[in-house]
Amino acid sequence: MEAKTILIVEDEPTIQNVVKKYFETEGFHVITANDGFAALEQFNSNHIDLICLDIMMPNIDGWTVTETIRETSDVPIIIMTALSSEENVLKGYEYRIDDYITKPFNPKILVAKSKSLLNRIGAPAPVERKQSSSLVIGPLDLNTNNMIFKVDGRIVELSKTEFDLIHFFMDHQQQVCSRDLILSSVWGDAAVETRIVDTYIKKIRKLLGPHAKMISTVFGSGYRFEANDESV
């Protein structure tokens, strides 16, 4: 099996070298870039399976790199950042990143996140999901074969994780789902924080627009998805 290629974009040499060695030890092919310009050049010149991207960099910052790449590609992106405020986390998901890790971090965790993300993207769909290619609930239409999601007949662009989260909710209509259940079902064994569930649900509600109330918060328990008169 051909090794996956990771693009590490980090302007701090020590961090870049350590992360590179950890990925190489796990059998990945690693390409590095020291700034945003070099990152875009490497991305355009190579087949990249996943990007680990710093935010605070010279020349072009990580947000601009992400925005540029997202114009043409859904390649998985993990943000490496010291900017851990909720505002910056939400900004990352607005740019359709797939995950983030806060500096300082253990490189083993970053490698684990990357493996889990690549496995989810490359894994075949479960048999039960192949039985029906389309889920339609109220104004929502989710096609699991071509990964197209529509709200009121309008296509809404989603990241792989966003798609999986909406699929989870549509499969669990009217059920109260805990954060732990959502985390294990959508993120699998990835080493991510529980609050990432809340961050993604804020993003999903925004994408649902006038139907945001289809996902309600059950205080002390988790979330519930349902199509009712108030939400459609």
C-alpha cells in the first residue's frame, strides 16, 4: 500500500523537524513548508493526502492558505495553533478545517488525529448506509453515495466531518444523543476534545439557516435532532 503524503506547514524549525520525524516513523511520506507561499507551491506541485497547518506564519498566514486551498480542494486540514480561543476555533471551522490541535502538543496525538481522519475518509461506507443512498427529512436531503447535502433544494458544501455529523443526526432522529455518543460515532477513536462537538454543531446550525432549531440542546444530556413544525 502506497504511503500517504503529509504536508507539514510550520515556520518553527524545531517543531517542524520533530513532527516530521514522528510521521516518518509511522510510515508517512512527509513534505514540509516554512511559510504560506511555500505551502501553496508544495500543494500545487504534489499529491497531498493531508495538511498539518500552522496559523501564525510569515508572508501568508494559515487562514489565507486554507481559504485558497478550499477554492479547489477538500483535502483534510488539521490546524496547529496556539490560538485556542473559541472565536479562533469557530473561524477554523468556517474555513472548513477538519480538526485542530492546540500548541504545545504531543506529536503522537497529531499523528493519531491524522490517522483517524485518513481512515474515516478512506474507509468504505457501512453496509446499512449503502441500502439507501438518500435520506430526506423535512427540508433536508442527504445523498450518501455522492455526498451531496441539500437544504430547501439548495446544495450546501460540507467538509467530511460536517457530512458525517449531519448523517449521524438524520440517522438518530428524535433521540437524545450525548456528546460522548456523538464523539465516538462521528470522530471514532480520534484524540479530540469533547467541546469539538459543540463547535461543530454551532457550524451545522448556521448551515441549516432557518431550520437551525432542528438541532436542539437538551441541557445536561446532549442534543436532539427532529423535524417539527417550529423547525421547518
